[in-house]
Amino acid sequence: MNLAELSLVDLQRGWHVQANELQCNYCAANWVAETPTSTLTQHIETVHGGNLTQLIHLDSRYNTLTSKQQDLLTAFATGIKDQALAKQLQVAAATIRHQKFTFREKAKQAKLYLAIYEQVFGELAQPTEEQLIDVPEQPQQPDDRWLITEEEAAKALQHYFDFSTEPLQLKRLPKKQKTIIIVLTRIVDEIPTAEVLTEPALNAILKPIYFDYVTVRRYLIEYGFLDRQADGTKYWRPMTRKD
């Protein structure tokens, strides 16, 4: 499924309109425009296990849910009571309530972001040309290493990261500089944008991601994803003002 080509309504129902036909989001099945919605829903339930299941477990770089979060959302969707789920998972009911609160907060954040995005850029129209990912500003004219499309980034991220763990884990460092840049764009997202970090604090973020965190830290500096004080005691993302 290419999320960039689907609207929020398309995602929620599991099918979309294409060339005057109705197309399943998950396979090549298609129907004439007059087909009842119930027919499409039955197909998605029978063949794909339901639209919600597909969305929760979607293999996409935009799906940042951990396996634990996927399991919790699947359980919540059944309508199970907090106490029963807590007993099933052998955790306190308060833990389950906290997870629900966290999911609600994320939904509120997403709703606000979409409202802002649509006000700034208009409706979520489809791009007419390949979109490039954001990278740090370079002191010199960027070369081809920095011209990275969203499709290139998505493929590389899925290949080099294990997103089933929390936090995410880098399987190995790539050798090509362009791919290293792609990997760094994801790692730097784990670093707060509005904080000046000490070296131990930065290391604490990077260690769970990759065993050779020293090399990752050096790459983040070399490629402009992080700035640091001359003596190496403080680090910050370039958009962050240093006191």
C-alpha cells in the first residue's frame, strides 16, 4: 500500500477509487463503481482479516507501532475490559489505563498536526514529482548524496532497522554514504530537538540503537545532524539554540 496515494477515508475503509473502479488497498482485487460497500467489506474481512488488523500491522515506515503496542491495540479493539486485559497480561490495571491514555494523547497530537498541515499546505494533494526528504543544511552546495527521495529512504530504513523493538535497533551500519545519511535521518529523530545534551546523555540515547554508538555519534557530527561544543561536552541538534 502506498500511503501517499490514499486519503484518510481510504485508509479507514480499506479500499479506494481508481480509474472509475473500486480497488482493494491490500491486493489487486477490484470492482465496478456500483458494487455495494458490503461486498468490499466482506472481501477485506475474509481475505485480509479485517481492515483494522491490516492497518495495525502495516509494513510501512509510517507505522511506528512496536509489536507490544500492536498487540495492545488489537486487544483494545475487541472491547475487553481493562481489568481482564491486565489479568491476561499479568500487569496492573493502572498500566492498561496508562497505555490507553498514551494512545489518546498521540491521536490528539496527530489531529492537531493534520489541522495545521492542511491550513499551511492546503488539502493533502498528491505530489506531481518525487519528493525529497529533509536533511540538514550544508555549508557547501549539497551533492548527489543529499538528494534522497522518500521512496529511497523508505526502502533503506526498512532494510537496516528493526522496528519491532522499542527503542528501534539498527541492524548494521551501511557502507554507502547516501545510505548512511538515510539511516542518520531516522536516528536523529530519537534525539530531543530542544535540549543541549551532555555526552553521557547522548550516549544513553544511542547505545540501545546500535552497539557501536561512538561511530554513530561521530557520523551525526560529520554529516551535520548534530553540533557540539569544541571540548565535546555538549551536543545539540542544529535547530536548537545553544545557551
